[in-house]
Amino acid sequence: MTTVADVAIQSNVLIPTWFGIGGKADQMCRPKDAAELRRCVQIDPSLRILGDGANLLVDDAGVGELVVVLDQPAFKTVTPPGSSGPGGGSGRVFAGAGANLPKLILEAVRLGLGGLEGLGGIPATVGGAVMMNAGGAFGQIADAVASVHGVDRQGNQIVLRREEIDFGYRRSGLGSGGVDMIITGVELELHEEDPGVLRARLKDVMEYKRKSQPMADRSAGCVFKNPTLKAELPGLGHAGERVSAGMLIDKAGCKGLAVGGASVSQRHANFIVTDPKAARARDVIELMDAVTAKVQSAFGVKLEPEVVVWRR
Ligand code: EPU
């Protein structure tokens, strides 16, 4: 551990991900507050933010940029409606970027605040979920976002209202190639609803996923985005329709396909499951390439990864 201008930096730290594999960060920092985060940005403007590691594959060689984890209390605070501070108004909740999304969903349901329960079963931090507009058949987080707070790569504060954000399918436009901001907190607009109704809806969503997805295995959720078809695929979808990547991977015969300790789930073909003792990040990358090639040759559809890959 070294201290650079009052910020503690750890060296050579394993980056925890849901895959349970992959390389290390040369440098990692857990800033205590906004001032320390700004210091991190000064030290390395190219820093990477680690969320829950739920949608992330880190290459075996690790990464050289400073990896910043927003897991200190200042970045995990949730301000419920009626409190003073940024949350304030009736259905508005302010959540720090490092707050845990599944816990926030449970708390919102308990308080009778609807709008997040369709995101049940998605492991994420709030910042990570907003950055990639996490969601599925039962909703996307963008629909509940009122504003996003953060800093740019020069350390300047940014607040963007919902209408200023270019949300799309699994994208927010807030990452590199877009606004390129570091999210520190999100104001969510929820609505009052009967907690019993919300609880039942959350239960249904979880039940659907438990039945159709390998929730007990090590994975990063869906590996590929659902593609929009350019041409009709008889029996599978029309031109312009977004179809399940999992269905295409399944129909291309990839279930069970394996490289080293990584394999295509038998339960849902858009999941790659890993055995952390046997798998390397390279295995997952090679398996993703093999699946992409098989779907391309079977259907002429080019799958795009949803999983974020960090490499040097
Ligand atoms: N299907 C198959 N074989 C498979 C998987 C699916 O034939 O191996 C078929 C299913 O039978 C169903 C259809 O494909 O008829 C759609 O499947 P599903 O309901 O599982 O939805 P999906 O489009 O494959 C999306 C999200 C999931 C999300 C679910 C449910 C993407 C890339 N995937 O999957 O999100 O959990 O809807 O809301 O948008 C994730 O993003 O990490 C993720 C898992």
C-alpha cells in the first residue's frame, strides 16, 4: 500500500468479478469521499470504475489503469423520499453509485415505492446499472432515472437530467465514447404503490429468472446483446425485430460448447458459466469468439458482447 497525496493506493490487487476469474489491477483505490475521488481522477484520468463486477470480464493479464471502487459509505448512501438532501420530493430516491441494486430494490418494495421491481435478479451497483442501462424483459433502469450525478475526467462536477441522457438498449451514452463521466449518484423517480403488489411482481420476475437462467453458477449474466435482425429469419423473427441472442445461440447448437473451464450454459445459451478453479479469462474470450462465429454462419447475424471486457 502506498499513499499518493493522501489517497491510499493498493498494488497488484485481484479484481473481484462474478465470473470468479481474470487478472489483477496494478493499482486500486477506494476513495472515502468526493475529494478523494477527484484526487484519483488527477492521478489517473483514465481510471476505471469497478462496480459489482457482475457484467465484467478482466483479461488474465489484468489492467494498468487505476481501478477505483466506490464502496465506502459516502458513495453507498440511499436517501429516501421525504428526507432533506438530493432525494427530497415524494417519490424521489437518491442512491450513491456504489449502493447495491438488489438491496435498493428490496428497500423500495418495502417502502411501497414502485419502478425498480422489474430489475429483480440483476446483480449490480446502482452506478454500474445506470452506466449500461441494465434491464430485461421486465424493464430497464433508465425508466426510473430522474438525474445522474458525477464527475468528468477533469474532476468537474456534472449533473444530467433524464432528458439530457441518450439512453438506449443496454447503453446510457455516459461511458467512454459518450459523456465519459464517473457516476457518483443517481436520483430515481419512483411511484407509490401497494407493497404487497410490488412484492408479488418482484417474486414473479425472480421466479421467471430462476426457471430460465443458471442463477447458481458463476457467470456474468447474458454475454451478448439481443440483436436487431437486418433480414427476416423464418420462424425466428422479422427484419427490424430484436430477438433473443440466447435463442439464436441455442438454435445454432452451441449449448454445452466449452473452452477450458468455460462453457455455454445448458439452461440459457446466452450465459457462459465458469469453473473458477479451471477457467481463465482467455477461455471465455475464445468461447465468445466461437459462439459469435457459429451464430454468424448459421444465421448471418453478428452478435455484439454485452459483457464488458477489460484488457491492457
Ligand atoms: N431461449 C431459447 N434458448 C435459450 C434461451 C432462450 O430458446 O437458451 C428462448 C426462450 O425460450 C424465450 C426467448 O428465447 O422464448 C427469450 O428468452 P428470455 O426470456 O430468457 O429472454 P432473453 O431475451 O434471452 C433477456 C435479457 C436478460 C433478462 C431476460 C429476462 C438481454 C441480452 N437479455 O434475455 O438479461 O434477464 O431477458 O428479463 O437483453 C442480462 O442482461 O445479463 C440478462 C440476463
